[in-house]
Amino acid sequence: MRALIVLLLLAVLPARAAMDITRELEAPEHLVPGQPVTVVVTYWTDTWFNPPPEWPDFKIENGSLLATRLPNQLLTRQKNGTSWSGIRMERQVSAWDQGLLRLPALEITLSSPGQPPVTVPLPELKKEVVWPEGVKQPDRFLPAASLEMTQKITQFNAGNDSTLHAGDVVERTVTVKAVGILANQVPQLLYAIPGTGTQRLTPVNTLLKSGRGDVQGAQRVERLRYLPSQAGTITLPPIKLRWWDTAHRQWQTAELPGASFNVAGARAAGSESVLRGTTGEDKWHLALSVAAIALVALIIWFTRRLLWRSLNYLRHVWRRFWDPVQLPDLSPTKRGK
């Protein structure tokens, strides 16, 4: 009987959940400044997570934690005959300069309702960061696993012909698509040229993701409009982008060809007004005005009797308000009698 009571007490006691946390730095053997690497934090438990784990706060030396969040992953493992469930969290880190990218050691306290807190020590993580040979401008240094650069040149004419005149527009769009970079690492590629004004449009940055949502790289689209102001020739220069191939550890150069355009004189004055006059908008405005007038006339015709009675009533009220009212004679007329 006593043994049965002990077994029942053991059965109703709350389970003591085991908790653990690990931290890893996934980086290539040769790391250069500005190259994103991955920091992995994994929470482990042999029961369930309550509350859900969050990204821990820890210090990073000679680097910064990037804002882009990567999707979490669910993991399982066997340890000492026990099944563990895990949540893997990933973030990207980028080193600032040559030296050590260092994540100091720290202790993290894990808590769960009904369980005592568990303090887990995380060891120090560090990785050597070295500039490659031949770096000329550190502020324009672009490390990437692969890179592709394309362009599109579009001509906009005010007239119906294909001739470029002063006052027309030439738009150049350059797209850089690379793996293992951040979009803001791509330097400015398009600049003004002599003989034209320019209009710079806001660059468009997007992330390149895999099928399950992992961030693989970035794409940057830069656009600049050239506005020739006089007759002559405008020449768009070729573009060269020097970048460091982190996969093969060598310098690469992406190139785009330039283009030349002959610019004729400005079009005759008033031609734009003629073009605007042939758009057909005035005809639509006239038709809408005629339709509105006809609709108002029909409404007046079908409500003419009501309108006439209303007019007579208002006229009567108006006359009653302004007509003088005769008051009785209050002073005695035969005072002497």
C-alpha cells in the first residue's frame, strides 16, 4: 500500500523540463571586412517551450548585427537517450575592419513556468578578419560570392519621330544582383556628364531569397535621367565595378558598355501644345458639359409645376414681410369736446 502511494505521488509531481542553449558562428575560412556571416542561436528543451524563446542580447566587437531577420527552423536531437526539440534562430553579422570579429562569452538564464531558472554559459566566439591584397578604396570595397551587372538605356522623345532633340530624355538603368552582399554596399555607379542636366531617381533595393525564405544576397537598381540641353553628341561612359570574389578569393571586374547619342536642336516652339491639343480631352470635356446642361433642363421641365408653386409661395411670403401694416389711430381726435 505504501509503495502504491509513493508511485501515485511520483506520477502527479510536475515534470522537470531540461533546457539548454547553444551559439555558433558560421563563417568561411578567409573572412574579409563587410562580408556577412551567420550567427546561430539554438534553444533546446526535452518538453516544450513556454514562453517562446527570443533572440538574446549580446555584445559584438568589431562588427554589428544586421537588421534582416532570417526564418527560424525547428530541430530535433538525441542526447543521453533523451529526445530534444530545438528552435534555431539565425542572424547575419558583418565585420567593420581588419582584426577580430569577437562575440564575448556570456551567461543566459532560461526560465519556464513552474520550473526553476537555468543558467547556461556560452563560450567566446571569434574569427579573424583580413583585408585582401590590392584594396585601393576601403569605402568602395565590395565582397560577394557572385555578381551580375546589367543595364537598360531608354530614349524618351516629345515628338513622334525617333530623333533625339534637345529637351528629350535618355534614361539609364543599371541593375546589380549579387550573392552574399548587402544592397547598401554597392557604390554609386551613375554620374552626370558634360552637356546635360540630370535627374537621379531613388535607388530600389531588394533582398534575394531562397525558396524557404533564407536571404542569399541583394539587388540594387539605380536610375539616372540625362537631359540634353543643346544640339551635339552625348556619350554615356562605360561602367566598371571591381569586386572581391569571396568564393575564389580573387578580384573580378564587372563591365557595361557605354553609348553615344546625336542630339538635334530643340523642336519648334508650340509643338508640344499641338500634341496636347490632339489628345481628344477637349472633346470629352465638351460632351460632358452638354450632357450636364441637358440633364438640368430635363429636371426643370418635369418639375415645372412644383417650381412654379414654390416661386409663388416665396413671392407671397416676401410681400407679406415688406408690406406696411395699418395701425389704429391711438390719439383722440375730439380732445376739445
